[in-house]
Amino acid sequence: MVCALGAAVCFGTATVLQAVAARAAGSGGGGEAALLLRAVRQWRYLAGLGLDGVGFLLQIAALRSVPIYAVGAALASSLAVTAVVAARLLRVRLSRAEWGAVGVVCAGLAMLGVASGTEGDLEGPDALKYVMLAVAVGVLLLGLGGGRLPERGRGPLLGLGAGFGFGVVEVAVRLIDSLAPSELLVNPATYALLLGGGAAFLCLTAALQRGSVTAATAAMVIGETVWPALVGVVWLGDRTREGLGWLAVLGFLVAVVGALGLARFGEAPVEEESVGV
């Protein structure tokens, strides 16, 4: 859980940096791939990517130790980190309800920390690796075609796609048994992990630029928490501590609901005078 929370801190702080860079990239032509290329020329976006890289390593370490449902909820709490960082560094004002949501997220994570067991020891069906790869390809196609989607509903759909991509990463990590190069190269989960992560970032960048941040982020939180948690429980053997299943379910729901209450911080609100920070 320490690694999962560390990943949330990295991801949440990165969001503040990437928020400024995504808007600075402008709305020029060239499609979603061109948008991403313009964004990565911003130093803030690169710094955010660096933090994302550290967070990703911490996420992998967490997924190898605790159940997916606990890691997913912890990663959703990165919105609470974004809110606090934005309030401190960008002088964004949080309402009492939003400060309350930060507290709700923390309470949910505390319950999960108490109730979570160790990661499951099941490998899941062989077809699961190929399903994850197919989902990753679908997310990539969604991201590449994001500009052609109807304006109404574009943000939530891209956000949900980003959530599914990040969810693929969570599940794929558990489906990689050996880090030997010869084993990695023939494991479909390896390609699902790489493709899913890249496609998720593409969808997320497009969602931040072209749609409602709140709606897109809420959809992303749901996409990256609910179905990976179910996969972990149903096929990979994730369990809770004896007699604490109810507390884990309650903690998961509380943490996700709290994160949804902070959905506008999927892109930290930035005042004009704060852009130079």
C-alpha cells in the first residue's frame, strides 16, 4: 500500500504539470497523435511524464504485493493529491465539499489498508492475456479516432477509454509471471501492458483538450477501478483478510466516490496568472 500511495502522489502531482502543458499545446490540426506530439514539447509535460514513470514503477511493485482492487482505489486517490497540490501551488480554491471529499478518499484508503489481503495466486485463464491485448488495441483505436467522435459525449468516452487502458496495465502486470526477456517477448500480456498504457495516455490527453474535464475524469476513475477489481477477484484470486470482506468493499466504494467528488481535478484548474508557475 505504501507503493500504491506513492504512485498516487506521483500521478497526482504530474496531473498539475500536464494540465498546463495540454492547454498550451493548442488546438491545431493533425489529429490526436499531433496533439500529443505538441504536448510533449512542453517542459511541464515532460516533467509530468517523469513523475508518471516513477509512479508506474511504484504501481508495478504494489500490484505484485496487494490486490488489484486496493491498488486501483489508491490510484484513483491521485485526484485528491492533485486537488491539494493545485490548492497549494496554483492557488486553486477548494470548496468545503471538496476538502470533505479529500477526507473521504483518505478514509476509504485507510479501510482498504486494514482489510486488504495479499495478491491472489491464480494465473487466470490463458485467454485473459489475449482479451487484455484486444482491449488495449480497442483503446488505441478510440484514441486515434477521438477527433471524429461526436462532440457531445466525446470527453466521457475518451475518459472511459483512458480508464480501460490504465485498467489493462493493472491486470497485465499480474499476468506477467517471468521477467526473463525470452518469456516477456512471447507473453501477450507484455504487449497489452505497453499498448494499453500508451493508448490510455493518448485518450487522456485528447479528453483533457477536447471535452469536459469533470465528466472525462469521472469516467476514467470508473474505468480504471471497477472492472480490473472484478477481474482480480473473479479470475486472479484476490481476497481480503479473514472476515473483513465487508470493510474492503466499503473502503473501495468510499474511496471511489470520494475520487468522483474531485473529478474536476483530472485537469487542475489553472488561473491565467498561474500559467507561469
